[in-house]
Amino acid sequence: MATWERAYTQALLHPVKSLAVVFWAWKLILFLTVSLSPGPGYDTCATLLPLREPDTSDSATRFGHSGLPSILLRFVRWDSIYFLRVAERGYLFEQEWAWGYGYTKLLSILTSVFHRTDEMGGAAKIAVVGVGLSHFTHFLSVLALYGLTKKAFGTEKISEKAFCFLSALLHIITPAGAFLSAPYAEAPFSLLNFAGFYLYASALHNDRPGKSALRDAQLLLAASSFATATTVRSNGIISGSLFAYDCVVLLFQILSRGVSVDAVHRLIITILGGIIIALGMILPQYVAYTSYCATETLTRPWCQRLIPSIYTWVQSEYWNVGFLRYWTLSNLPLFCLAAPMLAILMLSSVWSFKTFARATEKGLANGGNSHQENIKQKVLLRLAIPQALLAVAALTSYHVQIINRISSGYPLWYWYIVAHVLEAYRSPKSGSRKYTAIVRGMVVYALTQAVLFGSFLPPA
């Protein structure tokens, strides 16, 4: 047996330990790549963040001096500058409400807990906490994806064990790269979104007689996780499409089979879950509304709208986000940069729908599928919905290049690639060998992006 085959076998025997080793080795590579990048590029905004408190006797008062904060300065890039400032002193300018309320609050709370008395400036403290939080939550999200994959696909066969392990492995080397190490919302969002999917899949497992209370609790916990994810990143609201789909299915069942206590009970729980998810978007908007609209001395145009959302206002007014607004010739390179991930997201969604259709047809022909197979197909179908919506939204309405990092919180495309990689391993002539090239491309892209990120250069 070849050395790599022995290592692979050992990894499957101890998957969590193996994932931890690979994770921290990869994080070390990224950390060194970002830290040693040429920098600081064309934008030196981060050097204006205070290294020490204003009243310290030390004359070094900027974040760009020697020591650990100087190294971590390499991770304070792009949006993270806003995150740090908002976490330090709250929302001051209207345009800052484009950044996740839940994430900045979490940074602020954790900083107050872990840095009670030291001389580092507020921004430096938050940078340390932000980098630590991203590493910690990214590792937990790897384990959450591993658990979700086991829940959906099972681990009875060696091929299933390999599938679960490799899916989690891909999340380590995701194209999000340095954004999952820096003070960014992507890593916490991935953890919360994966946790929500895991709880939702668990509820599907318990959708049988005698398990209704546990199923309901898991559904509501899943909704709570998605709601929290929405406060971190607004695209978390897309995961509410799972509950919208279930509502449609239940309403169709009621109309076709008649009203029953069980169907009404399920519908109420599903609607309640949807309301909980919506609160993840509504509550931060309410906080902003009380600050800008509920006073006599200050009012803004968005306050008069039917749905007074500061988030949609600032995204449109300050960041030019809107339907087809990004479709300009000057942005063509960014569409090219995002094209591979958009293609993978769309192809994997179609793959999921086709897999579900084939399994349904086969199940009907054979008199039904096993419980685990039914769970797998239900998860594949449902998780394809939010991922497809994300791809369409990124193509038509977002700053399209961010799809390379926000896609990290959606599991279906990892499963799609792993399924084809394993197919290529089993049958080299199957035509799936191109997917191993995709994995190598992910590694190259993440490393290249880390250099660009550390040097504060686009298009990271």
C-alpha cells in the first residue's frame, strides 16, 4: 500500500483528529503567507488605527508598529477596517449599517471580556479577538459540516466515511481563504449556517411517530441559528427558504388530503420558524430605526418608506448594490473572477435536483427507499434551494466577486465536488478527473488570494 493510501486510511479511522491537523497546518500556511506578503498596497487606512490607548506613556500610538498587532495589521483589510471601528465605538455613520450588526456586537463583547486591562488600543484589541474568533469558528464550522454530512449521507460504508471526511476537508481549503482567518464575518456565518442545516437535517431524521416534540425543537433551534447567522451576514435570510418550501409542501398536503391536526401543527411550527428567521433581519433594522427615525431632530429618506430598512438604503445609496447595477463593462474582470464559483454553485444545484428526481423515480419503482436514503434526498433537494438563490442574487444584485468567500457557508457545492472526485478515483475514465483539478485550483487561488489580501491589493 502506498504511503498516501496508508495516511488516507488512518485519516478515515480518526477523522476529527485528522481534520484538526490539516486545519491548523493550512491556517499556519495562510498566516505566514499573509504576514510575509509585501504590503501595504495602495491603501494604508489600517495604519491609522490606534495601537495603544491614548493615555499610555509610550510614544508608539499607531497600529503599524512592532509586535503582534503589527503582524495582525496584515489581516485588517477591506471591510474588516469597518468592523473594527464599529465594534470599538458603535455605529456612527449611516453607511456603516451595511456591516453585520450581530458580528460587530460579538466582537465588541468578546473584546471587553478578553481584554479588560492592557495598554493596546481598542482597534488592536479587537483585531486580536477578530483573528482568534475567525480561526476558532472556522474550525468549528469544519466539524459542523462533517456532522451535517454524516447526518445526510451516513457513515456505514467506507465510501460514505470518505465522502464525509473529504467534504469537511474541502471547507478547510475553501476559496474564501484569508477571509476565514481575518476579522471578517464569513467564519462565524459558516458555523451558524452549517449548525442550522445540521439541526434542520436532524429534524428530518426525527420526522416520525413519537419524535414530534424533538423534531419541533430542532426546527426552532435551526431557525434560531439561521436568525443569528442573518444578523452576522444578511444572506443568512436566504436559509429561510427551507421553511418557505416546507410551508408550500404542507399547504399543498392540506389542500389535497384535507385538514388534520398533525398537518396544522407542522404548519404552525414551520411558520413560527420562519418568523424567528425574519427577526434576524428585523431586529437590527429596528435598532437603526429608533436611532434615525424616532427622533424629532433627525430623519432620513428611508424612514418614510413602507418598509424602512436602513440596510437596503445604505447598500443602494452608498455601495451601489441593486438589480443589475453591477453589470458594467468596468466590472467584467470581477465577473470573470467569480465565474468559476458561480458555475459550481449552479451546476451543483442542478445536480442536486437531478439526483433527487432520479432517486424519487427509482424509489417509486422499487417500492420506496431506506430511511437514510430518504433523508439524503430530502436534504439534497432542500439545501439546493438557498444555494441556487444565493448564486442568482450574486449574479444579478451583489458585488459579484464576494461569491468566492460567502459561498463558504453553503455545503452543497462541497458535496458536488467530492462526489465527482470519488467517482474519478473509482473510475479514472469516468470523465470526472477535471474535479480533482478544481480542488488543486482552490488551493492555488487561496494562496494567491492570501498574498493579495496581505498586500491590500484587489481583487482579494
